[in-house]
Amino acid sequence: MAAVPEELKITAEEYRELARKEKPPPPLLFNALTAFFSGGAVCLLGQVIQNGYIAFGFSPEEAANPTVVTVIFIASLLTGLGLFDHLANLTGAGTAVPVTGFANSLTAAALEFKKEGLVLGIGSKMFSQAGSVILFGVVTAFVVGLISALF
Amino acid sequence: MGSYLTAFLVGGLFCLIGQLLFDLTPFTPGHILSGFVVAGGILGGLGLYDKLIQFAGAGASLPIASFGNALAKGAMLEAARRGVIGVLTGMFELTSTGITAAIIFSFFMALLFDPKG
């Protein structure tokens, strides 16, 4: 391979800066409204499910748990069927911010690395995206909990 | 525990804020979702997030910030009961359902399906 002349070399930082400048600006208002309505719809559906569980005899406090499980199941199944990506492209943050995004990140990573095996693929890579959410959640909760325990 | 209207509006607002952060900041979705969880944990520590759940139901309990709130609340509840060790024993008390469900479903979906494309 021929050596790259010194003046053509750029750092990763400079590349990111260039790529950012060249990328067309996202249609802000459209994206924001799409995220608002789709995210609202996800939570509305969640509320319908939650009220369903309350009607089945769960207390309002307890009903949040089976609701989360149901929503996670739906998101995980849609990911398995290959449909979640289409939905995510349409909705942006509307399906990324609710727990659907969390479930999708676990299932998608597990699927993507399936070919590397049960242990080194699915097992090791499942948390490759969700890991940081769990890590920083636990660190925050640890500090908050410690403060509450000590003061 | 929230009406359909408040669930829609508050849930939608969370996602709208998320989308603006996706589009307007150089951070990746991973950074931003982690930020949501941290914010939820702090609001939980201040006792504010539960008020939002009272108001918006699933509109506040489904966005990922609720995960941070539930972690902090679990740690605080056990800390009040057992002292410092409770921070560790209570950490996953309230989030266990979601994490366990996500792991189990993801595992079986990965066994059942093959990646598309």
C-alpha cells in the first residue's frame, strides 16, 4: 500500500467534524413532531395495556410491572421479526426513548451476534448497547441511595 | 395513575426532547439515552419522578428515564430499611421485572429468529 502523503492525513476528530459539516441538516420540525406523536402513541398504548391489567385485578401500583413486560415483549418480537428497524426509521426517538428502545437494543445485539455463538455471541454481546444505560443508571442510583442512607 | 391524554402528552414530550437532542447535539443516541437514565435517577432521588408518574402513568413509566428513577427508588427504599447495605441489596428491586423480561425475551428471540438483511 502506498504511503498517504502527510498533507492528506486527517485525524478521526477532523473526519467527524467534516462529516458533520457535510451532512444535510435533519428536518428538525418534522422529526420532532413525528417523535412526539409516535412516542405519545407508544405511551398511550402502554396506558391502555396498564388499564387492562388494572381491570384484571392488578392494583394501579402493581400494574406498571406487567405493562413494562408486555411492551418489552412486543418490541422484542418486532425486532426478531425484523420489523422494528422500519418502525425506528419512521419514528426516531419515538420508539428509542420508551422502554421499547431498551428492549430493541438487547434483542438486536443478541440477533446480530448470534452467528458468533451462544456464549461469545449472544451472551457476551447482548448488552453492547444497553450496557451504558444500565451502568450509568446504577452509578446514579448508587450515589442517590448513598446520600439518602447517610443524610 | 394518569389518563390517556396525559400519558400521550407526557410520553410524547419525552420523545420530542429526545429527538431534538438526537438532531441538535453531536452526542450519539447511546449518550442521550444514558443521560435520560441519569436524569431520571436524580429526579427520582428528589422524589419528583413519582409525581410525574402519578400525573402521566405510562407516559412517565415507559420512557427510559423511569429506569433511572426505579433504580434510585429501589436503592433508597432499602437504604431506609437497612442502612448503607440497602443501597446494594435494593438497587434492582424495582427494575428486576424489566431487566429480566428484556434478557429472557431477547435470548429466546435470538434463538428463534435469524437477523434480517
